[in-house]
Amino acid sequence: MNTTLHAGSPITIRVLKYDGREYRSWKARLREVRDQRLVLDAEFDVEVRHDSLGTIPKGTRTIEYYWLDRWYNMFQFLRDDGRTRLFYCNINTPPAWEGGVLSYVDLDIDILVEPDLSYQVLDLNEFEINAKQYGYSDETKRKAHAAVEELKQMIEGRQFPFVELSDLK
């Protein structure tokens, strides 16, 4: 990882589909680098319509957690007062980091985590459809399902970063 990064460094996030085409892109700022984990601050620059979250207003702030060696990332959605509103976890390939750009392949499955630490695994059907359409490898399917299980254990065990959610009830 580039060691010249410092807090506030601009980062571009690129979300790809399995065939390599770009699905989404946005800008963020580096908050912290620790081992294989990057923590970013981001703000929605446009209003987004999301199947599970409804309308996400322009200006919505998130803290984003990426591990360069894990098959998921997490978006911590913040309230106007800075407290956590919810977590949205994405199952994806481990991100590639190159020249200020963080890219990863979205593998469709998501986990929505509420402040009471209840959660829903979302988009399993979309994963199955896209696995056939794009020809996900057996390893990719296995690692995606393993990532779901790892995240469930993190949530249920109140491991970082879910530990603070228990204070928001």
C-alpha cells in the first residue's frame, strides 16, 4: 500500500461488475490506514434511489471500511448529529488499490445492520442470477458465502466496528 497517504488524501472508489464494467464511482477522503484496512469519509454528491434503503439524500455522510484482504466492505451511514444510523455491508472481491483509486467487484449480496444489531441478508437471488449470467467461479461463490458468515459472526459478536451500535438503542 502507498505509504505516502495521509489523512485527508482524496480517494476514488470504483465499483465494478464481474465482467469489469464500472457500476458506480464516487470520491472520498482517507481517514485512516491500519494494516490492510482503509477507513474513508464520504458524502453522497447526488441523491440515490436504493432498493433496500429507499432514497439516500444528497449530502448523506458515510464512514467506509475496506480491507484489502477481505471479501466485504462496510458503509456506516451517519445521522446529521454524527451518530450511526445503520451499517450496510457489501460482499465483494478484495479491493485493488492503485494510484489513489480503490476498485472492487460487487458480488450483489448485502447485509443491512440496524442499530439494535438485528440484520438482514439481502440480494441472495440477485447473486444467484448474476453468478449464472457472469459465470462466477466456484471459488468466488464459496468466498462470497464465507464472507456472509464472517460478517454475521462479527455482528453477533459485536466486533469492530459493530461494537458501538449497541449504545444507540
